[in-house]
Amino acid sequence: MIDKTIKPLKVLIELPTWLGDCIMTTPAIENIVTNYNNIELTLIGPLNSIEIYKNHPKVVKVILLEKKYQSLYKIYSQLNAFDLYFSFRNSIRAKFLKFIITAKFKYQFDYKKYHNLHQVEKYVDFINNSLNINYSAGTLKIHSTNFKDKKIHKKIGINPGASYGSAKRWYPHKFAEIAIKLSDKFHIMIFGSDKEIDFAQEIETILIQNGIKNYTNLVGKTSVLELVNYISELDILITGDSGPMHIAASKQIPTIAIFGPTNDKETSQWKNKNSIIIKKNLNCQPCMKRVCPLKHHKCMKLIKPQEIIDSINIIRPLYHNE
């Protein structure tokens, strides 16, 4: 095993592809830092993932992982030898990257080894098993510099998209209905990636048709760290199972999380005591499919806007004096 007296210990980490999964690695990576303390982290991953760790005090280098296999050789040319290598991915490309990396010890996450656990716990157990340690899973942690917007006091965020697939998405007109009903009490913030611009425009059109002006459409207009800052200023977030949902959990933002085809026992907000899950508990849930295999999408269609509003009425008194 690695000698902890080595100064500094050089550690290379390949991050997950999805933003939400990357955020759920933060307790595991913090445990690596705690175990060795004096280390230098080099991170490999897609842009959204490496942005999450951009301000981490132990990160000395980040390398963008592109989709093309040729990028692996480019990555290899940028790297020296490492003491430890961890990959939180299990794809064929990830296995090839592990093969070409030079490190004294190499460890790769295998999803087949971990069952009936939250994804955060799976990642933490992976690190515990790799290093023969026994750290618990702490809270999600994103190192960011938050700004304070003093002009708008009460803000509610809606995140209508979900990168995984259409099965995870609730409907724009239902998000819009909630926004309209709450617009007299909150400024409406609309979040999403550049792949969800059409969803946001549909919501925006409905708001305009109903005379709603107190909204800000930020879909496709923010970096990941800017998104973290905006979400950290919210009073409430309404979202599907998504990266922004996990950002909110890291900042302990009261959240209404809408679950359809995915498993809330594995990917719900981690250690956010102010989180309410809305789901229908159908026999077909969780199917874990990108598109509804039964073509009825009832897990989402059956969820009514009033259920979300009722949930907000439960969670708001914890934070706001009317």
C-alpha cells in the first residue's frame, strides 16, 4: 500500500460522465483527501464534471475527456506517473484508459459489485474497498464562491429537463402551471442545459401568455459553477432526477424532486433533510429506461401540479415566515 509519508502523493481520478453522478462522487473523493491529506489531484472527465471540481483546493490539473478514442492518446501524452489511479467509470473506454495510465496502484469502479445502496454509498464503498479503509459517506460538497443577489428576495427554481432521456422529464405546461400559481410570491428561475432550450421556451411562452413577467430564463446560458451559484440562492427548487437536483442537495436547498423511471433509493438527494420526493409507485417503476417502454409514460403523466404545490406548502414553513 501507498506510504502516506510520500509528499505530495499524486492521484489521478477519472470522473463519471453525468453531472449528477459526478456530484455524488464528492463524499468518496473527500474521503481520499482525508485519508492522505497531502495529495495532488489530477482529474479527467467531460467538461461538466471537471467544472464541479474546478475550485477544489487539492486539484492541480484537470484534463478534458472527449468522446473520441483518439483523445485517450492525447491524454496519455499529458500525464506523468501517479501513485494512485481511480476511475469512477466502467465503460470499455474507461478500461482502456486504465490500461494506458501509469500508476503504482489502479482501481476501477464496477457497478456489478454494489447493490441496494444509494449511488453515493456505492462510490464511498468503492474507495473504502480499494484502500482498505472504513470512512462513512459524508455530505455532498462543491467548492464554489457563492454570490448574493440582494435585489430579489424570494426565488423558486424550476428545472424541466433531464439529460438521461425523455422518460425522466415531466411536462413543460405543468411546470408553467406551477410557476403561474406561485408567481405572486416568488421570482421564477428556469434552469437547464443548451439541450433543453425548447422546453424552456415552451414554459416561457405560456408565462408570457398569462402575463407573467417576473421570471428569468437561464437555460443554456450558464456554466456549471454559475449554475451552482444560482441554485444556492434559491428558496425552493422543483426538478426531476438531474444534476441540478444534486447541486441543490449539496447546498441544502429545499427541493421537490419528481421521479419517474429512475430509482429514488439510488439517486435521490443525498442527506438533504429538506427534500420531498414525488412519484407514483407504479408496478413498472423503476424501469430505468431513457424512453417509456410501455409508451404511456404514466409515471410522469399521473403527477399533477397541485401535488407539487401542496408539497411546497409543507416545506416552506421550515424556512420562511409569511
